[in-house]
Amino acid sequence: MLDHQQPSLVTLEQINEFIGGAFAGNANSCEEISFGTAVAVMYPNPNTLRPGKIISGPTVFGICDAALFYAALSCTSFEPMTLTSEMSIRFLRPARGEVIRARAHVHTVAGRNIVGSVVAWTDDETKPVSVAQGTYVRPKGSSSTVGS
């Protein structure tokens, strides 16, 4: 398990600047960051909505993936080639709302793998719309362990 009392290795401003430059047109941003934890936020547009104004599944998956990426950066600093190795998601209820957020927690950083889980919600954090878990893999040559 990580020591979540450590300071984040990146700031909120650094993450959003990096994401804005590396992924131009990205519709989400990082709203909170601490070591091993991040909250991603997105304001859906008509292109991301299904009939009934439900936020689409791929959009919900994307915000979960982004949140885990931000949380991974908080533990490893900037390794732009850190990639999603695997991620699975369970949709719990329709995602209706003007905004969607996802909170990610990194559980372990070991070798090149970063493992974590994510909860996404719209209006009420106590009523999640999905839960996800995933693994990011760091590029070859990364230090073997960070903060574990």
C-alpha cells in the first residue's frame, strides 16, 4: 500500500498544463491531486450524450481512465509514455448530470505497474455511476518502485 501522506510529485497546474498540451482537445481536466489520489472532471457536451441526456458509457470510461492516469502521475511524476495496460468498469446506474467526476486511488506502485481503482459520479458522490479498476504500465527504464 502507498503512503498517501507523501506530497504529490506533480501539481494540479502541472498536470492540467501537460494534458492541455499533450492531448489537445481533451474534454476533461484534473480537479484535485494528492499523492496516489486524483479527481478528474468533465462537463459533457451534446456529442457525449445518449438519448435521455445520459452520459455515454465510453465517456464515463474515459473519465475513469483519465483519473487513474492523473493519480499515477502523482506517484511517478511525468512519464508521458505511461500507458493503460488493462481497465475494467462496472456501470451501476445511468450517468445523468451536467458534470461527471471520477476519483482514483492508486493502491500500489511496483516495478513498472501502477494499480488503482476509480469511482465516478455525477451529482452526488455517495451515488456512484460506475466503479473501475485498472493497471498502468510505466516505460522501460523507470525506477522499480515509487512510494510503496
